[in-house]
Amino acid sequence: MKNDLPIWYPFTPIKQAPLPIKIEKGKGAFLYDTNGKAYLDAISSWWVNTWGHTNPEITRAIKDQLDKLEHVIFAGFTHEPAEVLATSLLDISEHKFSKVFFSDNGSTAVEVALKMAVQWHYNQGKPKNKIIAFEGAYHGDTFGAMSAGARGGFNQPFESMFFDVLPIPYPATWEDDDSKLFKEKSSIDALKKVIATHKNEIACLIIEPLIQGAGGMKMCRTEFLKELEVVCKENQILVIYDEVMTGFGRTGERFAHIKASTNPDFVCLSKGLTGGFMPLSVTLTTDKIFQAYYDDDKMKTLYHGHSYTANPLSCAAAIESINQLRIHHKELIRIQALFSSYLPLLKTVKRIKNIRLCGTVLAFDIQTNNKDGYFNDAGKRLTEHLLNRGFIIRPLGNTVYFMPPYVTLSINLNEMMEEVLIFLHKS
């Protein structure tokens, strides 16, 4: 059906796409269309919603802030919501960091980290501009973020404009994977080989820790992250964790770097930062990085910023979202345990492979005769089946995943998983 709406929708093949479902309201884990039909938001509206739609506490925090201050320039001025949020972020990060740089989405948080890392070397008179990245990565849609991500269908028209990166394999693993140690060793060996070839040129390494998101919900182990950190620190390579998706409980812990007991130089955060209410992102870093910019020479300044940097309304939402994480952290354990209980049942389904679970994220791949990846249509029929029954998923090609808001009731998740199993066994 032709779409005559005046909106150009993201990640949507224009000619092939059906008309979008018009959502009128949301409450808890559910969205409601204009006909009153309820849909369980099993992907947290692109991974952002953590504490439910129209969460009353976050809603109240935004309303209270709206009566005080909606926005102010964040250069030469500051405000309490930003200061409180920065302190809270450093606190829940176990004070591994000392500085918070505000921006407005995941891509820009990554851009900030990349620029900080490159300029850190430049400010010390030892310029290095090569970046190590992982095959299959996705860090966003701005040019720096695209450059650090995988090359392919998402960004092929722009490849000639990207800066080069040094790619190494991501040691993706899953349930009953007998080759995980081999893959981890191969990845570390590839890292060491790249370092040996470009030792004095490498500024940093960037990774989506524990879970590669849009690249297919590929998962790696904490042991790999620890070994990766050792090699990078031995070779004075700064480490960037892109926790835009993995942050705020998705891996079962507050952050992947806490779960892995590692100490990256930068952490990029967005998505769940405000509970899914407002656009906001931050880049956390250390005093070691900050000190290279603390100088009388104005050319050592980080000349980067955004009009809506540290928006007070967004900060107010984020403060309350973090408060919800402190109060209701046991919900993460509940969802992980529920998904874990379905692993044996999923293993009985012949059509799926590579079943994996990390925290509150469950994923598997549907076996087909076509190439795995984003442009494989294997997930379409399951998506349509679940949508008709009131469950929203959005497979990454033949990769099916579930990432619900933490307030989702167990009874609703059980209903969804039973529908998934029935469909996969029949199809």
C-alpha cells in the first residue's frame, strides 16, 4: 500500500514497507494503537525503554523540571540536573571515571570518544590516528561512527568518505559453543598482529562489550574483555566501550565494564539513560584523559558541542531512571532467569541455531539456505505472527532477539515465548 504520509521513516525500504502502525499511548511494557489494540514492546522501542512507557516517576521528574528550566546553553553556564546526573553516573560506574561529557545520542557519544582519544595523543605531541575496531560492529550513523563500524549495506554509498580502521574478528559465542576459546585466541592474535604492524600509529580500540547490537546480537565472554584490556594497556592503546545498548542493565549488570571487571578509558552511554523518555547521551572518561586538555594552550581544547547538550529535561529523566535502577535492580535478575528457563526448550527447535543469552537479552538465529545477516528475510514471518498476537519484535535479518522493558510481567513474557515456540515448531 502506498504511503502518502509526509514522513520519511528510518531504516525502512520505502517502496516495500507496509503502512506504519499508529500508536496512541503507552503504559508499562505495552503500546496501544488507535484502535485500542495492545502490543507488548518486546524490544523496548529500539532498546531505549527500561522502566515502562509513561513511567509515573520519570514523567513526574520531567514535569517538575519543566516548571523550573527547559534549556540553557551549556558553555559558560551549568545547572543542577546536569551536575546531579553526572555525580550519579560516576557513582553507579563505581567511580572508575571522573568526567562526564554530554551530547545527545549514541552516535555522538561515540564521535566524542573517538575525537577525545585521537586528540589525547595529539595534545601530547605524539599524534596517532589509527583505530582498531571489530568486524560486524555498529556504532551509529554519523560518519565517525560509521567509519568505526562494519562496512556493508547500511553505509555502502559513503565508504569512500570513511577513515580507515584496523578490523579484527569479534569472538561471537553462544550456548554449547565448543569453539569459543579458539575464537577468542584468534581475535587476540589478530589484535597483536595489528599492533605489531602499526604500534606507533594506534590511538584507540573501540568495542561493543559483551553484545554487538545491530550487528546481530553477537555475544562474547567477560574473559575475552579482560584479556583484550591487558593487551591494550601493555601497548598504551586507549579503550572505548560503546555501551549505548549494553548500559543500564541490559547485560544483567549496570554496565558491561562492571560485569567484566574491566577499566576502559571511555564509556559511551545513551538509549536507556533516560529510561526511553528523552534524547540524551554521555561519554564518561578518566582524569588521565582530561589532564591532556587542561592547558593554557587553547589549541588543546576539545572543540565539540551540541545545541541541546545536557538538556535539563533530559537530565531530570535520567536522574530518575537511574534511581529506578537502584530501587528495582532485582527485575534484571528475574528477566534473565525467565529467559534462561526457556533455553532447553529453544534447543529442541530444529530451525534455530546459536542460542545465546546475556542478562536481559535473549537471541537466536533462524537457519535458512540464505546468507546470515541483516538482509536475510527469515525473521519476517515470525514478526508478523507475533504482531498479530500483540507482541512487537524487530529481527536483525535472521537474528531474532528479545529485549523487553524491565517492568514486563513474567506472565506476559511467558505468553510471548510460548507463541514463539509454537510458531517455530510448526513452521
